[in-house]
Amino acid sequence: MDHLTRRGLLSGAAAVAATAAVGSSATTAKAAPRARAAAWPEPALLWREFTADPYRHPQIPYIGRAGYRSGSEKRPHARVVANVLSYGAKPDGSADATPAINRALADAGRAGGGTVLVPAGTYRVDGIVRIAHSGVVLRGAGSDRTKLYATRNLTELIGPYGSRYGGDESSWSWAGGLIWLCPEARWDSLTDAIRAADWPFEGWTGNKRDEARPLTALEPAERGTRTVTAADPARLSPGRLVLLRLADDAGHTLLEHMAGGGAGPEAYSWDDKTKLLSYVPYEWPVRITHIEGRNVTLERPLPLDLRPEWQPQLMAPVQPLTDAGVEGLTLEAVETPQAPHLLDKGHNGVTFQCAYDCWADDVVVRHVDNGFGLVAASACTLRHTRVEGRGAHHPYFCREGSHDNLIEDFTVARRTVPTPEGTQLHGINVEGLSSHNVWSRGLMEMGTFDTHRGMPFANVRTEITVENNGRHGGDASAGPLYGARFAHWNVTVTNERAGLVRIDEIAPYSATVAISVVRDFDQIDVPDFTGDLHARVEAYGRPGSVEPRNLYEAQRALRR
């Protein structure tokens, strides 16, 4: 039996008459007739507000620079330096091609970068394909012509990977890939720690979060600012990738700020959220574009305020992987039954880790436990990607402080076998203080807008059609489902389920614009924060009825 909720009552009324916002900050707009809305989309009120102050809007994040090279549609066409056939790879699947592919990739890296070709055919890979050097691209002949057939999983290849938070879960349920883009030294340190059962942190500052070096303290600044003032810029230079670090204070005012501030976050109990507290300090990679005196201009505007109590500083992260990519191929894992929830063996697809300005294009993964991963990865673009086959736990996962990534023209295909008992389906996942990530122009034949707690904030899902049949995860110790400024913009829900798509009663300072009429059933959440959420909803029940249709593309156009 469906639950009758306040949301359900509002939904019926809004579908007939108007859009409404939750709480005392409500904004109401008259609903246009459906036929007219389809023919003449009208500018959204929220969009008009946003354009007046794009970098500091309370409900809509600025994501106009998400993705590779600040959203550039062009990538370098690195010259071809190797062909895996010349290294002994067989395109008929008769022998393990992993050693040949990895030798070609390593040689390309040692040569300073370049493209490694994988001609049409089927290549058996019994190991992990590793892109470990900047400037290296693995390029097939097209996802319909080049296939890597993966016969083993990460548990077999590296070993069991437990959770640093305890329990009997397998971290291969949310980490690692059979194509793994990660800088060489960082990959070595991660896998050494896993083999030693010394479960690591996975981000930009090392297994113990102690490898980053301080560069300079920063003076106070507001969210949305691109030029900051350094105490000592001597060790900074234009083009350098740095890590902005913000520590929390005893009153958890940084976490309150990520949640939008105000009475609700101030009343929230933060101290017992041990998993969430392990995610801070907040770490945000960004390039420096210009230095004049002590004024340092960044590639993207600040995601948060800089306040003295948070000890804002720029750090030197571990050596990053940059300008690397994978293109034009299918990775198909040997078909095995999907594992019980959190016990994945690691038949995983493509994962970017400690990667910045990297990409995937025209890549399909099939029969995987987990599809495309962003783990402490930032400014990456995944374009024309697809997850298909027997069903995945996480089709897309974005975690461990991943920021400013763009996933567009993506597909989560309907599973080809019935769902095994005891398994779980999530969807397009974001967690662990990850921010300013964008999912755009997607077709989800299954799954959901999965938020795994850990208070991600300022993320956007736009112009997506979804059969909303997945569920979110997340331990209670990971804290809130949402921080501030989540925006769901122009979303068609084919099965009328509200959960995790209509978020105006759940997410603080959020925007839900032009989504289908939905109702509560299955997994139903309650707000993490009390009182007025300052959430907004507009054009409810009318996907496609407002301009702009795509929030990311419209913000890109503002730049021009």
C-alpha cells in the first residue's frame, strides 16, 4: 500500500494548478497548460534569479566550468606512439593481452605521453589495464569494434579489500576498476596497503592523509570568488595544480556551511557522525591560472567561503594524473551472478583516481559489479558512456571528495537477467563531500539519483529520463544525505516514484525544477535538518516546460 504523505498531497495539487516551495521561503508560480508549455517553454524564475548572481545563488550551484579543462569540448589529439599488436596482443581473444597493453601504455608514459591504439577485435585481459602516466590515451576502434574481455576480478588480482570503517564489507563494492586510471606512485601505495590489509584512505593526500605539503595560507574570501589572497605566493605558479584544504572547527561550522547554514544545520548532531567526520578536512583540487603579487586567480570559483577558523590553505597534493583518457572500446567482464550487497568481488569497469583533467569517451562496460568510478577525481569528463548487461551495484560512483566532474550523454541500460535476491541497485551515485559534479543528458532505464550520505553538496542532475527503481545506501554515521545546492532540473520520471528525484522536502537549499508528477513509495526518507529547508520547486509536473532545458549547458552559455 502506498504511503499517503504531505508530499503526495502537494503533488496532486501542484500537478493541476501551480508550483510550490517547501517552508516559509515558498515561491509560487502559475502553471501553464501542458500543450502551451511544450510549445513555448518559459524562462524559469529560478534561472532569472541565478543569472543576476551566478556564483552565489542560495539554491543553484555554479557548475558552468565542470569537466575536462573547465568544460572544454575539445581534447588534445595525442599522437599515436604505440599499437598493442606490435607488443604481442592478439585480437582474437586467444591469449592474455594485459601484459602487452600495459607495456605499450608504460612505454607511452615514459616517452612523455601519446596514444596507444587497440585495433578492432576481442582482447582477453586476465589482469588490470593501468593508465598510470599523464598524457597517455588508450584508444580502441570504437565501442562496437574493440572489446576487452576481462576474465578475473579485483579480489583475485589484488586481494580482499576490507572497509576502513570495520565490518565485513568488500571495498571493491565502491573502489577500483579493471581499467584503472591512477598515477603510478599512488596506485602502488594503494595496492600495497590493500595487500597488507592496512585499509587506506583513497584520496589526494595519501593512505594516511599525511602526504600533502603546505604551500601557503589564504586570507578570508567568499564563495564564488575566483581570486584569493595568499600569505606567501613564493611556491605558487600559473598552471600548477594545488589542493585547497579547509579544516572543520570544534563547533562544526564548516559542515554547517556546506549544509547552507541556519537553524537546521546548527541544531544537527554532528559529533556522532564518525564516518562523515573522517571526510574532513575538505579538499578541493584546482589549477592556478594567474598570479599578481599576492593575488592568485583560480580556474574555478571557490566552492565555499574561506574563514579563518577553517585554516584555509593551499597544499601540494600527491602527483596527479592529468590529460589521460580511454576511448572507443567496450570492457566486458565474464558474466557472473551479481554478488550480495557489499560483497562485490570487483568485476568493475573504468575508475579514475587522483585524476584531474582526464576523460572517457565512447566507452561501454558490460556485466560489471560497478561501472564508472570517480574516486578523489576532479575535472574529468565522461561522455557517451554506457553501463549494460546483467546488472550493476553502482553503475556510476562518485566519492571520496570528487569535484567538478561532468558525466553527459550517458546510459544505464535495463538489466538482461532478473535481479538476484540480496543484491542492491543504486544509480548515479555521489557521496563523501563530493561537490559541483554534473550528470547531463542521461537515459536511466533503471537505478536512481543515488546519494550515499556523507553530505555531498552543490551537485546537478539535468535533462535526464529515469525509471526510478533503485535505492540509495549510506551508513547513518555518514551523516546527511544532502548538503546545500543540489539541483534537479528537467527530469522525466517514467514510473512516478518521487524518492531521490523530488528533493524539496529532503535537501536543504535545493532546487527541483520541471520534473514529472511523482509520488512516494518504496524507500522514503525524512529530512536530516529540522525547520525550514529553504528548498524551491518550480514547474512541477512539466518536464521540458521551462528554459533553459539543460542547466549545465545554459551556465556554459553564460560564460560565452
